[in-house]
Amino acid sequence: MLIVAHRGASGTQPENTLASFQKALDADATAIELDVHVCRSGELVVIHDETVNRTTNGKGKVADLTLAELQNLDAGNGEKIPTLQEVFDLVQGKAQINIELKGKHTAKPVADLIRQNSIENIWHTEDFLISSFNHKELKRFHKLLPEVRIGILYNYRPFFFRTKARKLNAFSINLSTKVVKAKRVERIHKNGQQVWVYTVNDHQTFERVSDTGTDAVFTNFPEQFV
């Protein structure tokens, strides 16, 4: 089963920071999951929320702040909010990257950045999984870069997943631990998709999820499960 570091090793390091991603690499995580927004100056920045309030010492919406303003903030332990390119440069193919399209209008810039890095032979399209709860944004991305794998995120039972999976040629259906069940996993597998489950942070949950036949788990503590 694949171990995906959720926002990096976010259980022990500030989430979505280079320190968090480096610790995940040190733990030999199979993949690193992160979230992206577009800031005011146009760069793709790695942060979960629409605002910087929870994860930094600043306030305001990410979309209203420039990269310089964002990187002047403390994201925890002196860490800065990284750009997506900075994360690419750090990881250098040592792990796969699951990019969650969190903010609005992120599909095109993410597709452009992956294409640019692939052309330069730094990364390959198979190194990425693009996921989102915003299925319309996933559709936009798929039209732009259909060769990159898609993971459809659900925070509830995956109604009509077959139709959406067919339209997006989805690689995985990403489910909460609350709704993952062996029969559901079996149905998704029969439809041709993997099942990736979030967020598993204790061994009891890990064993329960493993018993369902799940293909990958997201965890804040990759060092505990690798």
C-alpha cells in the first residue's frame, strides 16, 4: 500500500512547507500531497486555506497577497509559504506529488507548470496525481493535460463515481476514512480505479483501512507507516 504524506509530514512539521516535505522524503514516503492556490502576483503557492490566518502569523486572503507578501510571513518554525516550483525543485523525482487544486482557477497554471517541467525532463507526467473536491476544476485540468492522472476527491459516499470517472479517465477515487468499506473498494476496483483514503493517523485506523483493500493512504505521520 502506498503511503502519501498529507501536506508533507504535517503531524510534526508546519504543514505544506519545505521542512514538512523534506521530512516526508526522509521517511521514504511514496508520495507527497499538497494544496495550491494562485496568489495576487500570479504564482502558484502551496497552502491549504483560502486565507493565511490559520497557518501563518499574518492575515488576509491568499488571492489578495503577492508572493513577496506571502513569503514574508512565518508559516511555522521560521518556514515560508513555498511556491509549487520550489516544491518541485526540492523533491526532484524522489517521490510522486499529489497536487490538490484548492483555489479557484488553478487548473491552467498547474497544467502549464507540469508541462514546463516535463519538457525540461525534470519530471514526467506519470509522477503526478491531480485531485480536487472541485470536480469542475478537475475537468478543466483534464482537458488541458489529459495524460496526467486524476484523483476524484469525495468527502461523502461517492455517488455517480462511475460517470465522473469515465469523463475524467480517473486513476483513483479518493475517499474519507468515514466512508471507505471493503464492498465500496471492490466496486471501485471493478470500475478500473484505485482507492486512496484520507487521513489515517493511527495504527488502528491504518489496519481497518488496509483490510478494505485500499491502494493508498494519506497520513500526517508518514514516518510511522513506511
